[in-house]
Amino acid sequence: MDIDHAAALTRLTRYIETLTRQSVANLGEFYTPTVYFKSPLHEVRSAAELAGLFDRLFERVDVPRFEITATLLQHNQALLVWNLHFHAKRWIDDEQVIHGASHLRLAVDGRIAYQRDYWDATEDIYAKLPVMGRVLAWLRQRLLP
């Protein structure tokens, strides 16, 4: 049976854009059990571990919402360009946005077997922390022309 990768990608983007604490339980419908996931902050090798990352996301931030702004698909590989909107529970009151992209490889059944997220942790998180932000600004002034 040939998998319609475009339909699988559409289902996935709908799932990600409507992700809730409760829908994390459905992650296995979209990711293989042995999915490899890597981001600037995390690396996991199973759907169970990835579900744990999403659970922690919902514990640490209020109202996380993914907005997919572009998708590209070629055979069984895809690129998602996204924004993650959220309110941090601990450090900044204003809505925050992380701009990123995900490289995906789809398994023969249409689920994600590989996901590599690309985003700037320094700009999107570390520079906004009170002490670390000042240190990074100081370093930038001294290191960059």
C-alpha cells in the first residue's frame, strides 16, 4: 500500500497546531515507537520519551501553541516552518515566540520516524533570562565587530 505522504503531513500539522495536554496521549498515531527527535535542548529515541517532553512543555509554560507557517514535502521527507507561542510560567509575563523549523522523515506507514528541530536557543530563550541575558549582551559587545 502506498502512503499518501501529503495527507499524512496534513494530518500531522493539524495535530501539532491543535496540540493540548490531553492530545499528547495520541502521539503514537503520528510518531513511530522508535522515533529519533533532536532539538537544541533535547534528544530522545522513542515516542514515549517525546511524549514526556511534550508533557513537560505543558507543565512549564501556559498556553503553548504551534503555528505552522510553511510546509515542504519531497518523497518521504518534509520541512515544517513554525512558531511556538507561549507564556512562560516563571520568568517573563509577555507572550514569547520561538521561530523554528523541523526536518522530518516519514516511515512507510506515514508516521514520523525522525525529527530534527532547528531554532536559536540563545536568542529565543537564554537572552531573555535576566542574568544570562546581560551576560550574553556583554559577550556580544566584546566578541562581535
